[in-house]
Amino acid sequence: MKYMLLVCGDDTADASGMAPVEPWVEEHGVRRGVRLYGHRLQLPDRAVTVRVRDGEVLRTDGPFAETKEYVAGFDVVDCDSLEEAVRVAAGHPVATIGAMEVRPFWDEGLMEDAETAVRRIDAELTEAARDRDIDRMTACYAPDVEVFGPAGAEAQSGTGALRKTVEAWFATLSGPVHREVLELRVRPGEGSTFSHALVRIHGTRVTGEPLDRVVRVTTGYRDTGFSWLIAHEHVSVPLEAKPS
């Protein structure tokens, strides 16, 4: 299970006799592989505290709370138990002059795994296309998404630009839009994941002509901490397919 170690410094403590942190990082990161990532933070006087009240963004220079103790850095560790995480934290040099707060990540069992999320989003896109529901479609994408269409099409940056493109496309079609996933491969990752799919799009143009096209879709997903969203999408036409 993953734990966040909050490295808490103390303005009143004498750090002159503290051991260097580098050997601890070497031991738990390189040798044991328990420490996944970490970084030192600048002092609290460089902090900015942000609040939103009645729609107004309130910015205050300085930390959230005035105290002699402050978060000086963090480390993410992967341990088999809380007891192991405590032992790792106790070995950190700052524990001798300050404190180490050990906090487990939100229970991953309560969250969707990457592959389940990808397949749910894919099914949502299929239903939304059929219903021509642009709101449902764009809700699957991160606000800063980058979407690349078939060769020659301009890249779309952000859900606003994506919405305009989808609206223009729907305007060329009548009736439902059928999205059939012929193949879907998911490559889960830590915090992000990718999928590769062959998708058949068929329907009827406003001119009465049929639309039947197979496209290849490469999609990158981002774990926002609350849900998975599409952060990158690249749509291309396979060479063997003849778009109509």
C-alpha cells in the first residue's frame, strides 16, 4: 500500500547535527525500492494559500497556518503495512529534529482500476455518440485535453475546441451515430494509462449518403485522484481502410 510521508521541519530546532538525507534516499529508494518518489519544498514564506468564497478567488501570501512546524518535503513509499511505513519514516534524519507524518493513500480498493475506468469511458463515448449527447462526450475529457484527428486535421486543445469540432461533425450527420469498438487493448500505468482501439463509425450523412469508416484511436488517460479522464487522443485512418 502507498503511504505519504510528510516531512515536518521545526523552525526552533537545531539541524546542525542532523545526518544527511541522501543515504536514507539511497537505502530506501535505489536499494530497497520502497521509496517511489519525493521532493524537498521551499520554505513556508514562499507559499500561497488559495480559497474560493462565493465564487471569488482569495489569495493570501504565506502558509495555511502560522506555526513553527511546517511541511518541508514529502516522500511516497510503498510498504506492506503501516508498521513498515512507520519504520521507514523513523529512519528519516528529519525525524530526529522534527516529525514525520505517515498517512496512507485513499483506499485504492474504493477506486476504479485503470482498465475498468478505460472500458467504462469507452462505453460512455459509444452511448453518448449514439444519443448525439455532446455534454456526455466532453465530460469524458480533461479540460486541457489534446485531440488530434485524422491526417490533415488541426489539433484541438481543450474541451471547448473539442466541443465545437464535435458539434460541426454532428451537423453533417442525421440520426444516431453508431460507434462500434472492433478491438480495444489497454496498457495500465501508474497515474496514467493508454489504450489502442479500432473503432467503426457508421451512420447517415444529411445528404442521405452512408458513412462507414474504421479509425484507429490511441488514447491517453490521466488519473485525477477522483476519476480517470482522457488527456490525449489521436485518431487516424488505417492504410488498409478506405474512408467513405
